[in-house]
Amino acid sequence: MTVTKKNKPIRVLVVGCGNMGTSHAQVYHESIDFEICGLVSRGTSKEKLNLLLGGEYPLFSDYAEALKSTAPDAVCISTYPDTHEVYAIMAMENGSHVFIEKPLADTIEGAERVAAASKRTGKKLVIGYILRYHPSWQQFIALSGQLGKPLVMRMNLNQQSHGYMWNVHRNLMKSMSPIVDCGVHYIDVMCQMVNSNPVQVHAIGARLTDDIPADNYNYGQLQIRFADGSVGWYEAGWGPMISETAFFIKDVIGPKGSVSIVAKEATKSGKSDSVASHTKTESLRFHHAQTDEDNEFVKEDTWIDLTDEPDHQELCKREQLFFLKAILEDIDLTSLTEDALNSLRIAFACDESVKTGKIVTLVK
């Protein structure tokens, strides 16, 4: 995606300087179309990021103060989910466009309020569904359309997190479960594949450690039933006890065959809590189900080796190029926002199912 530079750079306030905040800040730092006007975090991560970027940016511990002081054109929010709603609405009411990491908020009501604020203020809202910018995942979704209906979708992302990443995951679980925080990505993929309304969800979960809040769980598995008869399955577990034997399963199966993401390098031992590995695809395997009179396959599996294989940092760059394009070209983001709300509604329904032990029926 290319964007023609217009006028002066977009002045952006970076809020949250951890993994994703650092990745987005590096894009802004290297771009002639953006200009960082401040780094915000409650702890010391802003100093570390500033040092990484050359030590040239104003630092803030208080978000409201930073907004007032810098009056940014845009705000990039990569904080924990329990701050997303308040921070996003404050930014838009302050006159700033918003790029925000998923999930949009820690409740569906909060997410709807953020979407309403974007509509009310006329400010752009781009949500960090990073897989939407990955050409291989786009192809994975497109190929699913050749498999017929119904579809069976199998996906997971178990993470044997330890060290720094276990600290990150424990902090996330103060307000969010793994199947909500990570699940929205893959639920969004499923919804794009089937283009059908979800009608029912059922999910289970287990609390495998006392290091997280008593009302949360660090392993979860969800199932979604769609109106067209398609079904989807997703599994997510976080923590040092999680097996990494099967942390990367991405399959879609239909009457005419199946398509699988095969990431041989990304699935090697020790990679399960590597953010860089989570978006790796490397190859797609297209299995053709047609058989002859002896029930032997008519066609061998097709291997699609992917030439455009952006790494995690390049994907962040593509996200920010879209954010820039949305601002400069006044792109209508209504449908993208509604898709994000839809995947979050489904994820929270799954969370409800875990906590109540009941099947949850969805009403569109």
C-alpha cells in the first residue's frame, strides 16, 4: 500500500510502550508521514523505548497531561485493555484520530461507546487486527471460498509463556481472558470465511495457576456455530505450564477439501510465546477432496509457497500505512468497526459460556 505524502506529518502520541507500542513507535519514527510528539507509559518502558529511538521524544506518565500538552493529530493506544475505552474516547474528544490495539475495550458496551464516539466526533478509528494486513492470511481466507459449505475451521494459539511474556500475560488476565484477547483475531478470520451470522457458542476454560485473578482462567477453548451450518473451534492457553506441542493449528475444511497454514520454522520448539512467530505462515497446503472410482485422490495436494511474507514489524508498518491512508483520504471505516464489534461480541459470549457453563445463543 502506498500513500502520497500530503502537507505536514501526522503528529502522533504513542500511549503504551510495551511490545506493540514499541513496534508502532518504530514505524512512526522511521516514517516521513508521521511525527512522534510524545511517549506515554506509567512505568519505565517509555524511557527504554525513547533510548531505542534515539532519546529525542517528550516523555509523559500521565495520559491526560500528555493529550493537553501535545495536542496530537492522532493517538496510538497500545495499553492494557482496561484503559482502552477511556483513552480512546478522550483522544477523539480531544480532536485526535485513534489507532488502538485489539480488543477495542474490555466490555462490549465500552467498545460500542468508543465506536459511537468515532461517529460523533468524525475521527478515524482503526483497530489493530493485524492479520487483516497479512497477504498470506488474506489468501488463506480467499481459498476457503473454494471449499464449499459448510466449513469447519480449526485454529489455536497456545503460548508457553515465561519470563517477560508471563508478566505480560498475567497483567492482561487482570481484565481479559486469553480467548477474548487473542480469540478476536481468529473469530474475525472465521467470520470473513463463512460470511454468515454466528448463532450459538459454547466454551470451556480452566484456571491452571493461582497467579491470576480467581475469576479468570488461563486456558480456554471455544466453539462457534454459524447460520449456514459452518462451525469454528479456537483454543488459547497462556503460562509456563502450557504444552507447546500443538500451539499453531490453522485449518479450514469444506466438502471440496481443506486449506492449512504450514509454518515449519515458526512452530519450532521455544517459539510459542514469540510474537514474531504468531503471524508466520510460510506455506499454504491446499488439499483436494475429489476421488476416482477407487476412492483415490484425483489431484495431489497443492503447495503454495508464499513470496510476500512480511515479518511482524512489516505488518505493523502496513497497519500504520492504512491508518495514514484512512486519515488522508477520509476512508469510511464503518464496516471495519462493525466487524471488530462483531468479533468482540462473539468472544465475550464465549467468555460468558466459560463462566456459566452454558451454551450461549447469539441474537443478531
